[in-house]
Amino acid sequence: MTAQSSLHNGRIIDGKALAATIIADIKQAVAALGMKPGLAVVLVGNDPASSVYVRNKSARAEECGFESVTISMSSDVSEAELLGAIDRLNRDDRIHGILVQLPLPSRINANRIVEAIDPDKDVDGFHVVNAGRLAVGDMSAAFIPCTPLGIIALLKEALGANLSGKHAVVVGRSNIVGKPVAALLLAENCSVSIVHSKTEQPQLICQQADIVVAAVGVARLLDRAWIKPGAVVIDVGINRVCNEAGETQLVGDVDFDAVKDIASSITPVPGGVGPMTIAMLLRNTLESARKSHPQ
Ligand code: NAD
């Protein structure tokens, strides 16, 4: 294949625009619901990135007409106090979605905290009950993690509703992105490969993919050698790097400039997966509110 024939002029998949459409639909649905969905976010400590994420979630929730509650706890909170706060939220009928902003301080057992959330209010979809529902394909009962849900919506934006038969390669196997997105792609009848830090020659596997989802956390790891011409590339990574002017810049796990003209479609960072994550969190919370007040 000549260099010329491998050019695909990657279409930019606009996550900001798609998220705005989803949020507009949620606002309308909330207005018609006759009640306020309630979202509670628990923030421990004062990590600047976590504080920004929590503020964004809360602002978006309020914009959609939700009741938004942020519970801020100091970094030396005990596990028992944190469990007590979750227990109160589990029993609060005004709250339909609970999330604990991760990461937690290392002395706190994050699994124990997440498992304390009522699975029917676990709008992040991190509880083992929801992970299990997803694993067995019980999609209607499961809360599915928000970033993977957003990734599937972006893929359907690029490829249409039918992903069946595509070879999808997921780079990364975390519980919050890699594994659940692989399960969702399988449920969409893709053939799924997972590549991770111990995979030998990951480029060779990735090169065969029609769909590449990069969720690694290594700036610009995936260059042209990883991508088949015409593939759809979803970049989940959020990495802070210093640019030539000495300023901090956000970049993904994909070398966007190197890949954009061989991919058929590609998400940018920022403006791709990030905005979809919040939109899906609000959608999960709306669904939870609907389930608790069937009409
Ligand atoms: P993680 O650190 O939990 O997992 C990273 C995965 O990458 C691991 O499974 C590891 O095996 C794999 N990996 C590491 N080095 C590799 C290599 N050289 N080759 C192949 N695989 C390798 O990370 P995570 O929580 O899944 O997040 C991944 C990235 O996505 C991060 O940059 C994170 O900030 C970002 N993220 C973005 C959003 C969003 O809303 N946009 C949400 C969650 C995570």
C-alpha cells in the first residue's frame, strides 16, 4: 500500500457536541419527570484534579435540574466516618445516585467503600454487583461505568448503530475503563482483544483492529505503527505534559497528529471522551430516579 492510499483524513468525533445533545435530552426528561433526580458526590481530601472533576459534575447536574449534593471530607477522615456518610446517602430517598470520587487516600480501602454503596444507587457502575451484571450481559439491570458507556456512544456516532463483527482492540485492562469497555464491545458482537502492559508486541495486535480504544495513561503511546489505515480511534487518556512553550497541556494516549490522517475517525483530547463521561453519569442518575419512581 502506498503512503498516499493509506490517508483517510480522520474525521474528528466531537464528544463535546454529542455530550451537549445528550445533556439537552436529559434536561427535557427531568423537566417532564415531576421530581428532581438526586446525585451525591463524596470527595475526600483536596486533590486539585479531583476537586475540578467534582465541581464539573455538580455544575452539570444542577444545570440539568438535578438535586446535587457534594460531601467534602478531610483527607484524614476515618474509614468508619466515610462508611457512615455512605450509609446515610443509601437511606436518603432524595438521592438516586452516589459516587465516591477516586482515588481515595491509600490508607482507605477503596473497594470496601465502593462495595458499601447501594448497587441500585451506584451510578458509576463500579460495585461488584454491577460489574457482575455487565459481565453476564444483564444490561437492563446493570449500572454501566460512565466512560465505557460514552465510548460506545462515540463509536456509534462514527460507525452507526451496528458494530457487529468489527475487530476491537482495547489497550488497558483497568476495572473502570478497559475491562467494562471490552465487555460492552463484546455485547455489541465485536471480536475483542485486550492489550496491556504485559502484552508482547502490542502494536502487532492493535494494527489489526477496526476499532482501537486507548485507555493507558501514557502520553502519545499509540503512534502510526499501532493503527490500521481506516480504523476508528477512541482516545481515553488524559495526560498532562509540558509543551515547547513550557506550558502544561492535556494530551491523550494516542499521538493525535501522527494518527489523524490514517484513522477514519478519531476523538481529540480534550473534547472527546471526557465530556461524554459526565453526560453518561447524569443519564445513569436519571435512570436510577426513574426506576425508584415508576410512572
Ligand atoms: P489504569 O492505570 O488503571 O490502567 C492502565 C492500563 O494500561 C493498565 O491495565 C495497564 O496494563 C495498561 N498499560 C500500561 N502501560 C501499557 C503499555 N505500555 N502498553 C499497553 N498497555 C499498557 O488507568 P485507567 O484508570 O484505565 O485510565 C487510563 C487513562 O484514561 C488515564 O490517562 C486516565 O486519566 C484516563 N481516563 C479518562 C477518563 C475520561 O473521562 N476521559 C476516565 C477514566 C480514565
